[in-house]
Amino acid sequence: MSGTTVTEDIQLIIDDHGGKGGGRVPPGGRDDGGGGDKHRRPRKPSQRPYSTAITLAMVSIGVFFLGLCTAFVVLKRVSVAWVPLRVPKILLLNTAILLTSSYTLERARKQLASFDASRFQKLWRMSTALGLVFLLGQLIAWLQLFASGVYIASDQATSFFYIFTAAHAIHLLGGVAALSYVAFRNFDRAKISQHTAVQISSYYWHFMDGLWIFLLALLYLGR
């Protein structure tokens, strides 16, 4: 009789743990209907790669211009054929325009933080337009030199002027493209968030702004 009782007890334990109503779903698993995954929120892609990419880009650009600036300073000191550089006065106006664009860009970021989307768009697009005006001003400076008969091969200092301004303009054009992307992109369908796009675009723009101030000071030293 005791053997029969033990067998019955074991059978009851098996039924309790392995039956239809008592089965346990392992952590992270789902039931036969697959309903567990329906309520899971999709993971947003990490924004860190974008920040890393813009940091590497700024470092590489900085190294590139550092090499050019070093060559400029060394050649100015050792060259016996160095001719003082004629810096077009319009560059001062262009610089003021670029500084204004950085100011309006920061104002736009503050409006975004205050959830004023309309004001943000207005100021952000104004910054983008000012960037284009700066590039137009640089073109005018080159045309003024052309009209005076000063070309890239005229002398060493002038060659550096064209190289500095052209290289900076090309990189700044990339910044204008980034600002335009933020201004007109629908971020509901983008992998990058609007906050991240605004942040890295503004960092790059301010970097190009500071780089231009440095280059302009260097060009004036070459006069």
C-alpha cells in the first residue's frame, strides 16, 4: 500500500509542474501565441557613432590645416622671395557674417530646447542662409583678386591665400549641407534623432567658424 501511495504522489507532482495550466515560461520567452513580443518597444539605434564620426572628422580637418599653416609659417620665414599678401577687405565683412551665423545657430538650439519648433526652424534656416552668403563673399574676394591680376601662381603668399580659402570653403560647404539636412529632414523616419543632428551640426559649424578666425589671423600675419 505504501508503494502505491508514493507512486500516486509522484504522479501528482508531475501533473502539477508539467500540465497545461502549470507550465512556466522561461524569462524572455513567449507563449505559443507569440503575444509577448507584440508589446515590446523597438530599440532606437545608438547615436554615439554619429558623435564619434564628427569628432574624427574635425580632428582630421584640424590636422590637415595644421600642416598647411606650418608650411605657411616656415616658408614665410625662410623664403627670400616672399611677397606681402594683399588681403581683400571684404574678408572682414565675411567674417562678421560667419560669426553672426554661429550666434543665430546657438539661438536656434535654445529655441529647440524650449520646444519652440517654429522659432527654431526660422533661426536655423537663417544660419544656413548666412553660411551661403559667406561663401558668396569668399567668391567675391577671389574675383577681386582676379580683377587685380593676382592669381594662385602669382607668388607664394597668394598661393597660400587661395589654398586656405578654397579648402575652408569646401569644408564649410559640407557644413551648409549638414544645416540644410537638419532644416528640411523629417526625423520621424530618420535613424538619427533631431537632437543629435542639431548637436553635431552645430559643433562642426562652430569648429569651422573658429578655424576661419585662425586662418584669417594667419593671413594678416603674412602681409
